[in-house]
Amino acid sequence: MENKMEKTMSVNQKIQYLLPWILVFLWMFLIFNMSAQPATQSNSLSTEVTEKLTELLNEITPGVDMNMEQLNHIVRKNAHFFAYLILAILVRNALKKGKIPEGKSLLLAIGLCVLYAASDEFHQIFVPGRGPQVKDVFIDSAGAVVGIGIYQIVNKIVKQKSFNKAKH
């Protein structure tokens, strides 16, 4: 009976370790698929988002003239930033679940996200109408750094609350 319990614990531990990495790879797959869209398809998607944003902004600030091209550019670059912000949070969490030491985990998370950003831009060489942009790697990397910062802050708050609860 005890041996069966040990195996169950082992399976649960494996799931707790693997699930965060599965989320990382699913998010990477989403980023890859978005980057694999030909320029026309990608631009069509971002234009739809920009139009919805413009409608919302017009409701909030009626009569303000907005340059759709500039706004679309901002939407596209923010998509880069936020995609990598989420990726960094997922990677940082997966590394934490893997019991990687704090300092090493931070460097690995940043390194993995920057490396993936660079490989994603390289991948765009092969996508019709798209091409690699060094500035996008910087935007992606900035998103990753902010994501890791958010993760660190939230993690510190959660630890502090747990510590305070245990004290009382």
C-alpha cells in the first residue's frame, strides 16, 4: 500500500513539474503560428484589432482624429511585447517548479526568451512578406524582462502573505 502511495506522489510531482513546461511550449507554439502567418494575413488580423480599439477609443474620446496606420503599428509592437511578457512569466514559473536556484532561474528565463525571440525573427525569413527585425527582438526582450519583473513582484507578495499568515 505504501509503495502505491509513493508512486501516486511521484506521478503528482511529475505532473506538477511537467504542466508548467507544457504551458510554455503551447505558448511558444502560439507565437510560432502567429509569426508563420504571411504578412497579408498578419496585417489583416492586427487591422481588425486596431479597428476595434479605434471604436473603443472613439467612444471614450469622441472626435479625436486617429492615424490608423500609426495605431496599427503600435498594436503590432504591443502584441510582440505582451506575447513575450506572458512567455517569460510561464518560463519563470516552470523553472521555479523545477527547483532551479533563483539567480540561475532568472538568467535562464531571460536567456530562453531572448533566444526564442531571435529564433522567431529568423523564422520570419521564410514567411511570405515577412522578415526579421532586430528591433522586434528588443521589443520581445523588453516584454520578457517586464514579465519576469511582474513574476518576481507577485511571487514576493504571495510569499509575504504566506509568511504573515503563518505568523498569526
